[in-house]
Amino acid sequence: MKMQKDVVPASTSAPLQAQFVTITEEEAGQRIDNYLLRICKGVPKSHVYRILRSGEVRVNKGRIDQLYRLVQGDVVRIPPIRLAEKPDNHVPAAEFDIIFEDSHLLVIDKPAGVAVHGGSGVSFGVIEQLRASRPDAKFLELVHRLDRETSGLLLLAKKRSALTNLHEQMRDGLTDKRYLTMVAGDWKNARQHIKLPLHKYTTADGERRVTVSHEGGMASHTIFSLLKKFEGFALLEAELKTGRTHQIRVHLSSSEFPILGDDKYGDFALNKALLKATDKRGALKRMFLHAHQITFTHPESGKNMTLNAPLAAECERFLVSLGKPLN
């Protein structure tokens, strides 16, 4: 049941009434606070937690706290909620290249330049566009995230049980994510571990950034394998052992091997030069970071799965333009 249909705009004179929602199989298992935050789009978090604390939200006619986990068949009383009227921000429906799909999972090849979700100055992203293109989908949630400028494999769950299972696999280190990236510099080692603790912070203008911090930083581990070496550049495969925000980008930048085209942590002068082709290489107008492989256990069948997405076309063209590798 979509809460948006039941919310009455502030400008209307229609009487507000409590809504009674029966929890489906797909909605079961989540905490009541997370459920309310998801369906009460536009309602401030503070208000959601206030109606929980006050007992206005009831489950099977009884009071519950915010930690209560919903069970299939639960009847949830949602009190009247009044929203200020907002302009209708239309989300254009979109489909993306599908790598794999069944009744539990949807795996797409996300293009660079597209956010995975709305927020931080972006009105909508992949998840909102997919929901708009699949209005009959009962459940569709991101399993993980990719940076806006990163292309490649993105997993979405079509059932809550699949989402929970895959999150457990990722938390327990049972998934394997591999990225292809091109860096500037004279990379030496065939295989190199980088373990630098990372700290997230927000700049004065609200931009999310990450830095290496040996005091209070989160333990982070990436393994890099040298695939091809060119004059001034190296093509690497990055294997994530932890999944911190901007991990690959900051590990490489802090090791003085910035990713080509990285507008947050890269070599800005080089990025500007790369926008134009030369007699030695083509142009590159995006960040060279692509999620090319992921291995996990299918949440329903238990089958081991390895999925691949071919290197994005603009990165492939740049790679080919460099000519024969040195190694």
C-alpha cells in the first residue's frame, strides 16, 4: 500500500483519517521505523519518531517501539499525517542494460554520470527511474551503491528476503567485487595490498568527502592487480575487501596514483589535459572506474554466481588509443 495515496495535502479540506495497512510477505522483516520512513515520503524523520514514541502507531492494536520488526499479516495503524503541498517532480521512467534478472534479483550495467538514487542536489537516480518504469513492481531496492561517475554492475533486490540475504553476505565478506581502473603514474607491483583507514566528512558546502585518517578512520583494504602498463598510465583491477565510501579512489590518490578523470581526488591538471586527444592517446571525459565483476551466492537457489559487465565504451576507446602496453 503506497502511503503517498493516503497523505492529504495541507490545502485540502478533506478530513484526515488513520490508515490501517496489512503487512505483506515482502514488507515483513523490516523495523517499523524504517517501514514508516519509506512509505511516508516527505514526512520529516522527527515527526515519524514522534508518532512512534507517542503510541499513535499501533501494530495489531498494541503499542510498539521503533525496534519492532514487522511480521506478515501484522495490521499497522498509521495516524493521520498532513503534508505541505509540494510540486509534482516528475521522474522519467528508464530502463538500463540488464546483465541478469529473475524473480529475486535485477542486475544492471549502470552508465557513468547517473546517480543511483536521488539526494544531494540530484532529484532522482537509477532506483527512482526503474520504479517509474516498473509501476507494478511490489518491491525494488538497491543492494549496494556506486558513485555517480562510476559505471558497471549494480545489484537491486526484487524481494526483501533477497535484500536481507545479500546484505548479510556483504557484511560477512562473502561477496567479491572487482573494478577496472586506469591510474596515472609508474605502477610497479603485479599485486599490491593497500590498507589505509578512511574517514568520512562533509565540507562546508555540503559535499561528501573521504580522507585517510589513522586516528578514528575505518579499517579499509583494497587489493590491486596490474593488468596492463603504458607510458605514464596503468590499467588495474581493484578487489574490494571492505566497502567504504570512495575507497578505491582515496586509496589510489593517497598512494600517488590518481584515477584518470577523478574530479574529487584526482590530478586536476591531468584531467583537464585528458579532455582533448593528442597524437599519443584519445580523449577521456569521465572517470575511468568501472565495476566489471561481482561474485555472490544467489539468495534463493544458493547457486554461486559470477556476473560481468564489459568495460564501458568510452573507457575501452581510451584504452585502445594508448596502443600496445609496455608489459
